[in-house]
Amino acid sequence: MGKERLVEIKVFGQTYTVKTDAEEDYIQKVANYVNEKMEEVLKKTKSVSTLNVAILTALNIADDLLREKEKRIALLREVEAKSRDLVEKIDIKMGGMEFEKPPITG
């Protein structure tokens, strides 16, 4: 992220100028992703309405995003549970051990 700039992209045959602080390469990747998704929708629906294709594409991308968020949450919960389990096992193993504290100097 850096200074805002204008980036020209092409989506579904239309040229748009986007104001962004992201790198141009990243914005082009986003535009390419949207184009790919719109082409998928177009092949499946045979719709000639650009608006219908855009709305269905937006719904598909939103669905993908929500599914990925759910996966991420499930993964974080799994990591948290495993971390708690490991901490508990470490605490049990170290329960009877005494540790010598290093002397404080300075």
C-alpha cells in the first residue's frame, strides 16, 4: 500500500479507471479474477444481460468469500484447541519441576 493512484482496468469489455492505493499489478489481478468469474457465469447461464451476469458474479464471489471465512474460523478454532491442549500437556509434564531463576543484575 502506498500513495493513491489511478489505474485503468478492463472488466467484461468495459474500461474503468480505479482510484486506489494498492499496486497496479494487484488491481489488474483483481480485474482478471472478476473477468474469469464473469466468463464462468456467462458460460453457465447463457444470459446476454451484462447486469444479470454482474449480479450473479457478485453473488458467486460473495459465496466464495463467506465459505473461505468459515474455513478460516474453523481452522483458527482448531489451532486454538490444539494450542490449549499442548499448553495443558506441557503444564502437566512440568508441574513437579522447579526452575532456578537467573539472578537479576544491573
